[in-house]
Amino acid sequence: MRRASSLRGLPGLLALAVLPTAVLVVLFVVPVAGMLGRGVVVDGRPDLGGVLEVLGRPRVHRVLWFTVWSSGLATIVAVLLGVPAAFVAHRLRFPGRSLVRLLLLVPFVLPTVVVGVAFRQLVGEGGPLGGLGLDGSAAAIVAGLVFFNVSVVVRGVGAAWAGLDPRPAQAAAALGASPRQVLTTVTLPALRPAIVSSASVVFLFCATAFGIVLTLGGLRYSSVETEIYLLTTQLLDLRAAAALSLLQIASVVALLLVAARARPADATGRGSDAPRLRPRRIVAADVPALVVTAAVLTLVVAPLAMLVIGSLRVDGAWSLAAYRALDTTGGGNALVVPVTTAVQISLRTAVDATWMALLLGLLVSVAVTRRSRGRAERRVRTVLDGLFMLPLGVSAVTLGFGLLITLSRPPLDLRDSPLLVPLAQALVALPLVVRTLAPLLGGIDDRQRQAAASMGADPVRAWLSVELPVIARPLLAVAGLAFAVSLGEFGATSFLARDARPTLPVVIVRLLGRPGGLNYEMALAASVVLAATTALVMLAIERLRVPAGVL
Amino acid sequence: MTRARPTSLTTLAAGLLALSALAGCSLGGPGTEEASGSDGAAPTKVVLVTHDSFSLPKALIAQFEKDTGYDLQVRSSGDAGTLTSQLVLNADDPVADVAYGVDNTFGSRALQAQVFTPVDVTEPAGAAAYDLPGDDAHALRPVDQGNVCVNVDDTWFAAKGLTPPRTFDDLLDPRYRGLLVTPGATTSSPGLAFLLATIARYGEDGWQDYWRRLLANGTKVVSGWSDAYEVDFTQGGGKGRRPIVVSYDSSPAFTVDGKGGTTTSALLDTCFQQVEYVGALRGAANEAGAKAVVAWLQSPEVQAALPESMYVFPVAEGTALPKDWARFAKQPASPASVAPERIAEQRDTWLRQWSDLVGS
């Protein structure tokens, strides 16, 4: 057993964490600190009074309150809709299950601008739902946030649900518990870590949403993120922008602490040899969950349908002209490369971003979930865990701007490196990877590792036989998610992409902003291609999975 | 239990392999060109930083590289505001050699931060008319110009038998209630130009009252130009419901009906002129290269390519316009203007006041 300690303790922890930490420092800490420094430090001295003055402004209070309630409400709705949908998509067997899963994921990868256009065609004055008067309302913002984020809940909770040890539920049922009692007393408590994880990720996504608030809110609502954008790019009031960014960081830290408390301290999860729950057929008791899932699908499909229809309508008639134009550079040569080339660039970038996110995510997850010996080590792990969640909750504007002003000069002259965009995208996907893998690794009974070690397995061998089987399937799932995130990523990419190598979302936004020819229809067609490409990749990944029961 | 599970491992490996195979090679793929000659000998590259609307024909860029021997590296991100903020933040240690895209609403801010340094380049005839007022050292050279104007859908008004509006005052008329859509001043550059046009027309004391009444008359404010024009405007790609939109003087050239006419027109009494500038950055690594780029952007070839590449008018006199532009893109004789230094002083206040008006 002593032999296993080579990977233990602080040195082992640091060895695992060194690569991810280096990436995080270069692509996140340095740029954000650069922006904060310019805002907070006046004449070489930190001006905290100035920061406090900003936080006391009534406008800031309004902005903050809107951010909190809209994100909170969107998170609650996303969880209420997402958990039943996760059950249906991952626990039930019915024809078209893969399609349902795919549809539930697609929104997550669409660039905000495209979703904004799709939503506005739906609820705008001329749209089928125009009569509801939702355009430019807070309700539209919340609906948009839910549209984007419900897939996070479905994926996160669904993966955990599929991996649940069925025996406690079976035991409870055998002891006479009703299905409802089993759900509330056994299943939901077991899923709590996954639900809390997903909800905190969703809240952070909502609180830093930018395009949705502006596009669907008609500029009537300001969130912390849109305010940072206004302050940074239009007003160049870096002090106020830094104050708000600091507030974001403080909120992320607070939220992570709350989420960590909500997770059970002593999770005794399933071992690698526990039987796996098989998807089962639909029974009458599933009707409520099916109804909710149908509602979610409607929410997801309606805007997507508007995209598809829009891409097929040219001059008032049905036509494939917009799709045929995808191998051109658009009306008035709006693009530097044809859309088809951008698709290839996007796929290549996504491959790189995916393996980077998985590699970094695995290292971080392993580092933060090993049982700590001693308080110092535990503290380092907690800090590490939080550090890698920070990118979720920190302004993309602050980060993007920070990247612009720090990465272009030695010693970090990465601006022209082909690795920069995939690395930045990997960093965006990293928290999703960690939040998926860490709870599973943390749930493994440490006695299994000790048993493996006592039977002579070295740490790597022990890891392969104990941990890997537990996370192999979720790893594939999260690989697909990382791939999808990379395909759809626009925030960081728009700051960093090189002109000659634009990704698909960059090209779509460019087409939307250029009049002439079929540019608008091409933008919609390209969005459909983006959604379809993502769906195909996801489908391939799902198909790769071995049939249930073998794992 | 100590036995590794070959099935899951192989699956995992196969999955990752297939993923990589999906996109052929990765790590940037082909064309990961890398040419740099930074220090020491004569620089071989010149770095142009610009906004994300920048676009010029490849052939022109190739010709520039052939003529000068420089490798032109273009770094574009964000709008004119993002560009200016970026330049100001790096004023003492520029990350590029030359910048294009700072306009007359942001020019003063860049000049105050001493971002630019004058270069000795002979300007084309007619360009001087667009020089930035207050730029005494002539550090900023005009490249292109265009106007933000209210546009109307003439076919919509003809079908309704309604006379289209002509002036700012007309937009307050109840007959045009709920017909105007505009991009926001805080989130889009045409939106800001429209706000400045109303400030020029109604004065610093009167514009807020005008906007209150404009909003009360059912004006819709949206995030960006593509939201306003493509989604809400009746002649946009999404066939919206509003026949009056804030767009550009060149927009009518893009709504030709194929029968010798255009379906929209710009209201020339509602225009605000935008001029975009190029300037060499103070402290640039490649000063000669920066100068070459300034001269290039003012050259007859680039000037002639501007309308079709970036939807703006050239500043050089006598530059031929594309056919549709010559016929349908009318420019106002005397567009509104606000002194650049006044914009620099008041922008924050105006944007905050405007934002509060729209948000209430």
C-alpha cells in the first residue's frame, strides 16, 4: 500500500497540476489581472476607494439585481426542465432516443448572435409568436438563457443518472417504497452532486451571458456583463469595469463555496464492478417526465425550425440557393474564405480544443479529487478546484480584452500561434470537463484504490483499473460536449481568430453584418450547417459507445 | 478488479482516434504559415490592427506585399470602439505598426492618448476635406467615409398610400407610430451616429426630449445593425414589420429590384457622417512599413475597392463608383456633425443618459 504513495501528497498534486495551471495562468490569469490592474491601480497604488465608489452607484445596484434574478430564475427553470429531460433521454428506451439527445444539445453550440436572430424571428413582431409581445422583454431573456443552458443540465445529470448504482433503489423498492419515494429518498439524493454542479455551471453561464441580454432584451436591460462591455469598449472607464469584474470573481468564489458545501462530504459512490442501470421501457408513471421533455423539445426546436425555414426561403420562394452559395465568399466578397473552408477550420480547431480540454480536465480532476493528507494539501486542492472554475464566471469582455493587450508582446507573443484559438476554447470547455469528471472520481471509494494497491498495482495501473472504468463513458460524453463547445465558441475566438483562418461562428456573424446578395440567407444556412455538423459529431460519439451492459 | 478493462479502454482509444480522423490532421492543419523577422535586420512584416469589418480583395493585398516586400499581418477584432480602447490601453507600447478604423467619433480619444504619430505621405486630391478637426499634426489620414441615415421602404409606403417621412421631426408624427427601428447607441456604431445626428439637430439641451418623444412614438431599439436591418426592417433578409430603419446612405444600392430601381431610399436630412482613418502608431517597430500601409490605403486601387469590400465611399476625388452605387447610393450635401472634441468630452454622459432613457 505504501508504494501507491508515489503519486500522493503535495509533490504529486503539484506534478499533476503544473500543466493545466500554466495554461490557465497564461491564457486567463495574466490577461484578466492585466485588465484589473489597469482599472484598480492608479499612479502605482491600488485605489480601493474608487472601486467601492463604483459599487455604490445606483445604476450598478440595478444592474446587479437584474443579473441575479434573471440568472437565478433561468437556472431554476433549466434545472426543473432539465432533470426530467435527462431522465427521459438517458434512462428510458424508446425509438428516436438518440435524436432527442442530439436536439437537446444543439442549442448549446449555436453562437448567441444566431440564436438571437432565430428567437427574434420567432417572438418578434412578424414572427409566429409575435402576438405574445415577448420581443424585448425580460421573459425573452430568461427563455433564451434556458434555451442555451438546459442542455448543460441534461448532459450533466443524464451522465450521472446513467452511471447510478441501481442497487439502493432496488433495495428500497423491495422494502416497499413507492416509485415516488424511491425517487425522492434514493435517486435524487444520489444525483444531488450532479444537479448542484450543473446548476452552478448554468448560473455562471447565465450571469455572464452577453449577447442574449442585449439581443433579446432590446437594450432595456443591463446585466453586469453588458455593463462591463459598455464600460470597456465604449466609455473606457476601466476602473468601473474592474470593479464589476472583481464583483464577478467574488460571486464565483462564493457560489463555488456554496456548491462545495452542498456536495456530500463523504461520498461513497459506486465501484467499478457495480451493475449498471439499463435503460428501460416507458411506463405510465413516466408521463409527467415525458410531458416536460416534450416542452423542452418545443423550446429547442421552434427557434431551430425558424433557422431552417429562413435558410430555405429566398425572395419569397423555397430554394437551396443559400446552401449552394456556401462554397463562395458571399455577396460583395463579404468573407475572406468560403464557408466550406471555415467548416474545415472549425473542425480542426475543435479536434485540438477537445484533446486539450480532456487532457487538462483529466489532470485537474485527478489532482482535485485525490484524498488529501493534511490540511495544507486539502487547502491547495480546494483552491485549485475553484481556480479552474473561474473562467466560467469572469467576463468574456474582460478576458478577451486582456488577451488582446497582453498576448501580443514578448514573452507571451502568442497572437499568431495556431495553438492560441484551440487553447482558449479548451479553457472555456475545461470547467465542463472538470465538473463532469471530478464528482465521479470523488465518488469512488478510496478503499478500492487501497485494495488495488495492496494487490500490487502501481499507481498508474491502479488508476486504470479503478478510476478509468468509472469515467470512461462520461469521458466520451464530455469529449463530445467539449467538441461542441469549441465548434460554437464565439466570445474568445472573435478576439483571437486570425483573419485568414476564421471559424464557422465568426463567418456567420460576419455574413449577418454584411448587406447584399444572399448573405443573410447564407448566414442562416451556415448556422444550420453548424448545428448539423455538431449533431453528426455527437451522433458518431454516441455510436462509438459500447452497448449498455458491457461496461 | 485489478484487471484493466480492455473494452472500455479500446473504446476510448478508438473514440479519440476517430475524433482526430474526423478532421484529418489537426494542430492548425495546412497553411500554418509562420514568417517573422522581428529584431535585428530590416523588418519583413508589418502589422495592421483594425476592426472586424476590414476586408480587401486578396489580389490587392498580394500586390502590396509584392511591391513593398513586407508580409502584411492583419489583426482585426471588435468595432471601432474596441479598436480605439485597445490602442489607448497600449499607447506606450504598441502591439502593431499601423491602425485603420478609428473614426471621427473616437478619433479625439486616440489623439488625446497620443496613439498616433504623423507620417509624411502625399494625400490624394479631395482627402483633406475629411481630415479630423483638431488633428493639427495630421496624424490621422482619412481612408473612407459614409453616412448613417434613416432609410425607408418605399414599396411599403406606396402600398399603404402613405407619404414616407423626410425629417427627424416627421418621425414623431403619430402616422409613423411604431414604424422605426434603430440599433442602440451603446452597442453599435450606426446607433451612436444616429444619436449624434439627433444631438446635432436638437442641441445638447434638446436631444433628450426628442428621444423621449421618439420612444413614446413606438420606436424599437435593438442591439446591432443586423438585428435592425435584417430582422425588423421590411426589406431586410428576415422580412420584418418595420418600414423605417437606421442604416447607411449606401444601403439603397443593396435593395435593387432588378427592374432598374431600388425599393428603399435614405432620408438625406437625417444623416451623420462617419469618416474612418488610418494612422501610424507611435513607437511602431516598423515605421517604414506603417508609412507604406498609410499610402496604400489611400492609393487609387484600394480607394476604388472600398465600396464593394467594406460598403463605404472613397475619400479620393474622381474614384469611380460601382454602377449600383452611382445610381442609388445618394450622399447628403450637408450631413450633421458634432465637433470631435465635444464628442470626446461628452460621450460618457450622453451614452449614460441615452441608456437610462431607453431602459426606463
